[in-house]
Amino acid sequence: MNVPRSLLEEGAVALRLPAATERSAPLGAMRILVAGASGVLGRSTLPHLDRHEVVGLTRRGEKLQLLRELGAEGVVCDVYDYPLLLRVTRRARPQIIVNFLTDLSEGLDEANTRIRREGAANLLAAATAANAARLVVESVAFPLHGDAARALEELEHSTHLFPGEALILRFGRFWGPETLHESPREPPTVQIEKAGAEASRLITHAPPGTYVVT
């Protein structure tokens, strides 16, 4: 995908998104905003969305070049900063918003639980305010426990409140390149490249509903 390299730096006064988001997408293409685009699932999904106009959100400026290489226009945006997230979303005018938000950088369940609650709530509100047609949310196909399980249940419940089309993608445990596991572990599992390919298909073509990807 050939898009300009204008970037939005976090906290910038002037919000600048690529010109591709300011005009109609090519015939058959859609405008898609992916939150958590530089995570393991995002990195495996973006190459399969290359015929679409994709904006990828990341919290880290050093990930912008990676997102460009994967075919997306990278934007630095912390989903906990709702005013900034809302401005970015409205400027991008996405037809589809994808929630691939995770926080596993410190290996703490609390961080991942927080982003499933607070980050997802902000993204849902931004998607609604920006009149996106479709919201796609990453979930898991294996049991969690304690507060992590409650946060996941809340995430899925809130997704169904989205006024447009809502999809929940329940993934098995990832394995393969750049994941925590080189080979399949306790089922359900899914190879990460297969997960990305299937995610792209569901994002763009599946009817609303809940899907298990294993």
C-alpha cells in the first residue's frame, strides 16, 4: 500500500494523518484502524490487509518504521489518553476498528487486565463517537482465572453493546515466530501466522458474531 509518511507524534498540537484517510478508499478497499498494531497478532495480521487503508496505533515511536514496513501508517497514541484517541479516530474516519490491545511487556496479568478494561472501554467509546461501522475485538479461547477472567468477560459483554457490527475473535494460545512458544503447548493453540491470516479474513468479511480461531 502506497501511503504518505506523515506521522502523528503523541501530544502533537496539529493532528496529521495520511492523505489516504482524507479521501475515499480505492474500490473494494476499506479504512481500518488497528489498536495494538505492533503486537504479535497485529504484526501477523497487517500484511494480509495490504489492499486496504490501514492506520496502526502504537504507544512507542520506535515501532513506526515497523508498521510502515507491514503496510500500515503508524500513529503514536496511548489508548489511555482518551481525548487524543478520539481525535486520532475521528481524523482517520475508519469503517472498521480492531482491538488487538494487550500489555504483556512486563509479564504482569494486572497490566493486561487493565488494558482489557480501560483501554478497550476508551476504544469502544471512540469507535462509537467516530461512527465506525464495525468493531473487532481480540479475546481468548482458553480459560482464565480470577480478575483476568472477569475482565475478559466484561470485554466481550461491552463489545456486544457497540451499535454497529461487532465481532469477537477468540484465539487459542499463540505459538511460532516472535511468540512465547516455538511449538504448540496446551490446547487450544494456533500458529501465529495462521492466526493473522484468519484474523484478516474475519475482520473484513465475516458476519457479526463470535469466532474461535485455533
